[in-house]
Amino acid sequence: MAVTKDQNSGNRRIPEQARIGRFLETWLGAPINMLEAALQWVMVKPLRWFWRHLDSWSYKLEGTLLRKILSHTIFPFTLILSVFVGLKLVENGITSLTLVGFVLLPIIYGLYSAPLERLMPYSRKWLEGGNDSAVDIIMYFSGAFWSGISGLIVSALFIIGMVEALEPYGHDLWPDQWNPVIQVAMFILIKDFFRYWFHRALHEIPALWRIHAAHHSVERLYWLNGIRAHPLEIISQAIFYAIPLALVQPTAEIALVAVILQLSIGIFQHSNIDLSLGWWEYIFSIGDNHRYHHYPDKGIGDSNYGGELIIYDILFGTFHNPRDERPHDNIGIGTAPDYPMTVAGLYIAPFLPNQKTVFRKDEQETSAPTESSPKLQPAE
């Protein structure tokens, strides 16, 4: 956030809205700040110390045939495994075992992704962070809470009644007799169409960008921070999806497998794993596609809006992934370099007066690559 200079004293002074924001973040957010600090010392620091022991192995792995094989196979292997596990979890319907497996999957994905990020990092600068992991852990659980609140709001708006009215048509339209894998792919294809336009609106409408900026406040990409989102975004997204998804009513089993698949794709959307994705990047919104999306430069960052798929960006002209380069690792909000980085700060930031979080086309800031990134050379 910009500061002004007192012409009489020559001292730098913080603008009024910044003082208000810092007061609210520090004092009203004190309980959350204490929880962040506790998580940082009890969980995050010990885990980082543990994972650092893999760094020496990552240097040995560079340039080897094993590294090359892994870079080509990790994503498709995970994709296929996720579909298989998802179908197994629902083969007897939605049971208690299904729900337990669904709850444990994010933890399993984390235990799978975290070591791979140390062994095959896209950017070594992104291996470390300040308090961001503690913030993202809290945001993960708060996101689950606000998703529950979203359900209540949807009910309060009588959308459930409309869902029930549309449900018979949805079951008539939905091809239950098709192969389950095709049904899952179809569900994701339909949902991502609406997700694309919702995400694009979050970037192109200034009032919505103020809310979505919380997600773009991250200064590095790693497997967990894909879930960082403001509660207002979570709630508005749930309302936006309610009606179109009501019309194409798949079974609960198909929807759950689709969510599991979306989780696995989401891991590779934000992960700091250097993969050779090839043609996969022309189907899914992963890897370099999403790294460009997090550029501080609005001219590049307003691209690659797809949630799981990138095909709608290709169709509607918002795809950006030059063949002769790789993205640099300097990301964030270009016109708000001092955006809050605590949970409390992220919650209140959209409501601060004159908060400079909205990109303007005449204020684009092209961020220079940093020397710490090992991926500044043209792609092979």
C-alpha cells in the first residue's frame, strides 16, 4: 500500500485507510493472529525442517532419466488413480467409508505433493514462505465452514425450491446409462463452463476483484494455497452454481467422483512441481497456465480462467501460454504490493476505503523474473 510524505516534517506517514486496516487486522483479529502464530511454530516450522532434508536429493535428481520419466508421468498417473479411487469409494453408494475417504483425501494429496515439491521444484524460491502456510491451513477450514453457510444461504433464497422443480428435468437430461468415467468428465465440462465465466467476472468487474484479490495475494504457488479464497467469493460461487447444476442432476456418486478428480487437478494447478505436461496443458488448467494467471502484470494475469479445464480459455480467447518461454516466479498483486497477508487482513481488505487492489489498464506493472527461479529459459 502506498504511503505519503509529510512535506513539513519530511517523514513518511501511513494513509488513513492503511491505519484503519492495520488496527482492525492487529486488534480485532488478535485471536486469529495468535492461532496463526501457534500453527507456525507447532506445525509449519517442524514440517519445513523435515522436508528440507529432501533438498540434497533434488539436486542429485536434476538431469537424470528418472527425473524426466517422473516429470512426464506424475500428472496422468495421479489423474487415473484419482478416478479409480473415486469410483471404488462410491461403488456401493455413499457410505460412511465414502465420507471418511473423502475427508482424508486432501491430507493424502498433501503428503503426496509436499515431498514432490522439494524433490522436483519449479522454483526453489517458492519452497519457503513466511506465515502463508499457517494462513492457508486456517483458510482451508474456514472455507469448509463458509461452504456450509453457503448451503444455508442458498436455502434461504428459496433456490432449493427451484432445484426441486428442475430436478425431474435434470434426471431426464442426464445420461445415467453412460459409462461413469464419461459422466464424470461431462459433469466437470458443464460445471467448468460456468466456473470460467464466474472467474472471469471476478477479474474484470472491479467490485468483484476486490474480493478475489485475496486469492491473488499469494507470493508463491504451492499445493495448499489453491484453496485461499474470501468468504464472500465462496458464498457467491455457491449461489451462482446452484441453478445450472440443478438442471443437469447427475447422481450423488458421479458428483462426488468429479469433486475428487477436481481436487487432484487443483493440486497440480498450484503445485510447485516442475512437470513436463506437453499437450495436457491444452486440456487442463494446470502448470504454466496457472502460473501466468498469477502474474502481477494485468495484461498477462487476465488469462487462463479455467477451473479444471483450459478449453474455454482457448475457445473464448483468454488462453496464454507462449511455446517459447516459461513463466517467472515473481507473482502477486502488482498494484497492491503491501496487500494484507494474515487471515484477519485478508477478510477485511475488500471493505477498506480506497484500497488500491483493483488493476487499472494504465497501471500495468510487468514484474521482472528473479534469479532464484530455475525456470527462466525457453521451454524445450
